[in-house]
Amino acid sequence: MDPLKSPPPPRRRIRADLHPTVAEGDDGTASFAAATRNGTAPRHRAPERKVQRPYGLERMRVEDLVIAYAGKPAVDGVTLPMRSGEVLALIGPSGCGKTTLLRSLNRLVELTPTATRTGRIVLDDEDVDGLDVTRLRRRVAMVFQQPNPFPMSIFDNVAYALREQGSRKPRAAELRAPVQEALQRAGLWDEVADDLDRPALRLSGGQQQRLCIARAIAAQPEVLLLDEPCSALDPRSTAVIEELIGHLADTLAVVIVTHNLQQAQRIADHVGFMYLGELVEYGPAAEVFGSPRDPRTRDYVEGAFG
């Protein structure tokens, strides 16, 4: 069966109060061979995946995507689907094209003057080149590596995305319900409900990142792009964000770039391993980490390079 057309695995739930676990191979051995060899593999098994509802509608797809900077390829001939109801993790060493691929999905790559692109990117069967770029970036929202709340209140940060949607600027009273919903979906409402006028820059790093996620999802996007969203956060905040990603993926297609292989194992349904701009391997997370087909993938997940 073509791995690009295989149905996604059922949703895996993450317990934030437990230590991370590694996926198990068919024979019950830890799939992360390096962790097994050095004795750091956890002793308990990962939680079983549970089917919650039918999902797997393909939201986006890149076909034969080539992106170059000043003529030097950064992404080389990549074809990849992104499905609603799943987390797709892009892994690989620094400079392999992961972030460039991510930024191409809502045409942020175009902001680089030397960048060129060939190949197709489609969103719900529409070529993104034919979409208004502002509308595209509402439908394909992005959260960056460093939290970047606007220098305004918590309320206004989330309301900003809603105010920009239409020609008529809604009043604050009309925005309260959708702002609350976005903050609830981002897991932040209970922490800030009594102080929505507080400056967003006074929040902790983890809270700021969740606020940025709330701002991104307030416009009801179909795809959420996350560029190493936990790299600047402490382990506890990271666990909260990972649990949040699992919940958001119930209704969105989520694409995350991460250098943290354990994080990819914990939250991803499908994984794409990139190396030197090429998509070396793509498949269910348990297969990519447990029984990779390409020796370069095996070497990378075992820690031979990175």
C-alpha cells in the first residue's frame, strides 16, 4: 500500500503527569534503539491508541515541491499529505528544509526575496497560489518558535484575529464569546479569565505560547502550523502544550516541526523525516521510529547524526 495514501492511525492521548514513553515494536522491544542501548528507555509501555471518531480528510497536499534560495535547493521534490484529525511531525537535522517546507504552506516563503518555488500546494483541492494570501493565512495559521504576543492585552491579542476578518469591526461585547472559546481551546481560559485586560507580555513563556495558539485558532483555521513551539519552554509548559496539540488535532490538521524526537514520538500520528531537502521517509510514527525503511532514517532516530 502507498504510505502516502494509508489511513491515519487512531488518536493517541498523552498523560502530562507521566514520564514520556517510547513506541514499542511488534516484538515488544523499544523502538528507539539508542535509548535501549544506553539504558534510558522507560520501563512502562506507552498508552494504547484509542479510536474516537472517523477522521483523516486530506486538508493540504504538496506535490513535487521544490524551494530554492538564490538558486540553492532547500526543499527538493517533496510530496506529502496533511490530514484533518492528525498530527504530522517533520523531523530531521538542522538545515534540512523542515521549516522552509512549513513556511511554504501559507506562502510565508514568498517574503524572502531570493526564494523560488515550483510544484503544487493545495488546500481543500484549491491551489494556494490562487487564494488571497491574507485569507490563506487565516485558514492555514502559524505559531512560531518564540512566543510573539502583541504588546496589548490578553483580550485584544485574541480579538485581533477576529477583528481582521470582516470589513465591519465588531465591538468588544460581540467578541467576548469567541475570545473565550479560543482561550478555552488553548487551555488558557481558567488562568486568565479574571484578568483579560492584563498585558500579554506579563504572562509566563508557556502562557504566552498558548496565547499565540489561541490567537491563531480564533479565526477557525483548517490547518495549524507549529514551528518548534516548545523549544523555548520548560518541561512542564512543554507537557501542557503537547497535551493541547493532541486536543487541537481532533478538529484540525496539525503540522509541527520539531528537533525533539521524543516529542515527535509522543504526539505525532505520522512522521516525515527530511534530510538535505529530501523527504527520505514518511509513515505512521510507530513505523518510522520502530522499523524505518531507509538506513538514513534509522541512523537519525538512533542518534548516529543530527
